[in-house]
Amino acid sequence: MTRIFTLKATAWSACRSFHSSKVLTATPTVSDGQHHEQRQSYIHHIGKQPLVYRNVGQHLRLAAEKFPNNEAIVSCHEQKRLTYSEVLEKVDRLAASFYQLGLQKGDRVGIWAPNGTQFYLSTLAAARAGMISVGINPAFQIPELEYSLNKVGVKAIISAERYRSQNYYEMLSNLAPELKSSPVGQLKSSKLPFLETIIAASDSGKPLPGTISFEDLFSLGTDESTSQVETLQEKISPDSGVNLQFTSGTTGQPKAALMSHYGFVNNGIHIAQRNEFDRKQHRICLQVPLFHAYAMVIGVVTAMTFGTTIVVSGAGYNPQESLEAIKKEKCTAIYGTPTMYVDLINKVRETGFKLPSVDLAVTGGATCSPKLFKDILNVLGVQKVKTVFGMTEASAVLFQSLYEDSTEDILETVGHLTDHYEAKVVDLEGNTVPMGASGELWVRGYGTMLCYWNDVQRTKETLDVDKWLRTGDQFILRDDGYGKIVGRIKEVIIRGGENIFPREIEDFLNTHSKILETHCVGVPDDRLGEEVCAFVRLKDSSQSLDLSELKEYCKGKIAHFKVPKYLRLVEQYPKTTSGKIQKFKLVELFENSRKSDMI
């Protein structure tokens, strides 16, 4: 978790307007105060266009009016295509059906499904209905699902019947044995006290016991109730919550960041402009999962702005399916994490797959090496690579490449500060450091989260009283508005774009009967960027514990991407004089042990 600083910076720094697409440093004057202002690591990028006061439902309606016949989504594995006018019609039928089921404005609607039209339409329907969608990771196991549903009080969940090896319906039945004998919409569960309605996409097409079929929702509402959804839009404030995103924390269980319509819409507009979607009609191969802010904002909401098409290559990520979708659907843009691009490049090299010319590749979710950028250009044949940097709590993107960026800017920075955001870099006491010096990045703007749901203390730790959002990233800010990550203050492990926070895994592993203490660190991995290594002290040093036993203990209890790939048994941990674990030394121990194994 980001540190709580005892000394605060002043609530407002002097703001300077920047009217070009790049922020320029003003010429210093003789005033000492102005000299100091020029030196401090602070930027306010106003941008060229004003913010819009619009909710996500209104943004969708405008897209349907401006681009009615443009394909909004192509789901390759489902063999489904929907235009923006068709999306709006289906979304409004779903939104009307939510009210028919007894849901009300502000209710939380969980969505637990792989990539596809079910997730896409359900999320937009919740927004049009004035409800709050809750993206649930398809990899979640029963304990994680239970926590998530209860944390934010999910009243209805929209679910696939199964995905890969997981049977979602049986997992829900395990949590709520009352489900199979409950009337639809009247679930009363001791373990899930808030959940009343389960909407399931049955494989057989027939409703599963205790649930209503997802397909039946499209005929549940009347034409009159469907038409009333548009009237409802003026009563949904852009400042209200639209989506809850789970973000793990170093202090225990995951937090749920409440995001606003206003943040989603405006971030989507600015991303669309920087991705040059206003210059031509694009088709995006979307590889990232829809429950992430990356796909939801940078993908779905951004695409609405200029009638861009989203192409979903598969229910989950598969590099071969992505390549085939790019070719068949004539995709002009690709979205992915660095790991996904590594896989695409390797697949092209292995198979000799010939891709058509692609205009744009956007990479985010983790840092991307200069070598990978060059491989994207040379091996995949992409004309231009753009990077995005941000965080869920800021409605996705904070820094992003500009149209005319040099190769140096792309390779050495995370892009330029996005429109209508402020950024500053501070020291341990919250004081602004000189321009070009490193410190923690703080940001402020329209897209910062409303709060962590039902968690006042952790909200205060992250979102300051004067609305500065503490990112936890060690950062350098340039006076032209570009930024560079130099490290991470928080201990997040980024594995293939998935944010993993060690404390959550440590707390779970410590429940093992043999384990006394656990500390987890991220260790380098060529493909995923980082993998999880668990350093474990056993209660009895005469006992043994191997990796296979540890993985078996994790199976079905925590998501697969959180399960440690490596295990190291230790008798003591490297500590500071004050007793704090020195995790950087654990990484060194791992590297040394790996070298020893290779000798």
C-alpha cells in the first residue's frame, strides 16, 4: 500500500497553461518565486479540448447516432458481429430487464465471464441502467469470489456457466447451496447475504436451477420499458459511480476502486485522440481481459468515441487466435501487454505467419523493454508503437505517446501527461522535488477514483484531502511533460500485466500447517516480466516442503497467476536494523541460487 506521508505539499501549485500538444517550459523571469516554480517537478497539461459532462450511456447513444452501421464488436470465437445501433438496442433491452428483475439504480451487478458479447453488453447495460458493474476475474476461485461479492454487496451476478476448467454455476452453488431450490431473483444465502439474482448463460440454452437465462433477458422487458432507458439517462449523474475494479493491496485483501462515468468517458476521448482514431476508421484486436480497466476504458469506451471496432479474438488470450483474427478481420491496431507481444513475436518466428500491415500497437499494463518495441516494429510489421501508463484508480491512462513522438521518446519514457491532468513528483515528506529528480508520482484530475468501496482508511491513504492521488511509482518528470518510471515504491509484482500484491499470497500461504512465515517477491522472467517466488520459513526445520506440495495447496484457493512459480526455504530473512524484511535482498538470493543451479 502507498505510504501515508506526515507532511503534505501545498494544496495547489501555481498552474501554467499549455496550448500545444507538447508541454513547453516557460522562460524564467527574475522573480525568485517564479524561478522556484520553474524548478519544481510539477506539470499541468490542459490540452486542446474541454472536458465533456456526459455519462457512459450517453456516450454510447452518441456513438450509435454517429456511427450506426459501424461494427462495434466482432467476437470471433462466438461468430457474432454487432453494429453500434444493434449494441444500443440490445443494451437497452438488458437495462430494462434489470429493473424488471427488481434491481434499482446504484445496485452492484457482478459480471463473471470470459471475453465476449455477454461481458461487453452486460457492462454497458449496467451503465445505461444507472447501476454499477463489478468486473470479476474469470480465474477467481471460491474464496476470492466470496470475498469480492460480499465486499461490494453484489445484488445480481451475470455469469457464464463455465470457462476452461472452472464450472461457475457449481462454484456459485457451492457458496450458496440454497441456489438450486430458490425461486429466480429470491436467493437468500447465508454466505452471500447481498446476492439475490443469478443470471447465467447456460450451455444448453435452458435455465439452470435457481437462475434466469441470460438470453431470456432480451425479451423480459417491454418495448415501453426499453424506451424509458433513454429517459433515465438525464437522471444518471456523470459524477456517479459506473464501475468497481478490484485492485489488490499490500495490507491484505483486495480493494475495490469506484470509478465514475465522468472519468471513463473523458479518459476514453483523450485516449482515442492520441491513438489517432479520429484520423481513420480503425479495427482493434483486443487481447486484454474485459474485467480490467485496460480493456474497459482504453478498449470499450475509447472505441465509442469515433466508432472504432473492437475485435475479440477469443474467450481468453491465445497468440495464434490473435494472429488469425488480425489477418481475417483486417485489424489496424493491436492492444496488449508486453507479455502478449512477446508471445505474438515468438509465434510469428515459429510459424512464419504473415501479418498484414498494422498501423498501431498499444502496449500497457507493465513496462516494455526497448528491444520488445523494436521487435514489434520489425517482426510484427507494425508502423507505430505507442505506450500507455496509468493505474486503475485514475480511470486508466495518465501518460501516453503523442502523434509526433520520436523513437527516443517512445523507448525512454512512458509518454506524455494526458490532457486535463496535473502531475508532480514528491519526496518522502510530500515536498515537490526539482524537475528531473526522482520521487513518488502524484497525480490529480478528472479521472481519479471516487473512493475505495467501504474503505475510508485506505481511501485516505491513497487519495489525499486535496485530491492528489499517490501512485506509489518511483518516477522522473521532464519539463516537456514526459515521464519515466525508475522503480516501484509499492511492492506490486507485475506478472504478464496482472498486478499481484505479495501480502495477499503471504497471508494465504501462512495458513499451511508446515509454514511459519512467508515473504514473496517478484523475480525476473523473460516472458512474463516477473514471476512469484515464495521465501518460506518452516515451523519445524526437520520437515520438508517442495514446490509441488505448495502448488497443490494453492489449487482452487487462489487464482492461478498468484501461485508461486518458485519456492525457496530459508531459516532467516535479511532484515534492516529496525527489523523490516529487505525484499531486494531476497531477489538477490534468488538470483544467486539460480546461478548456482546453472553451474
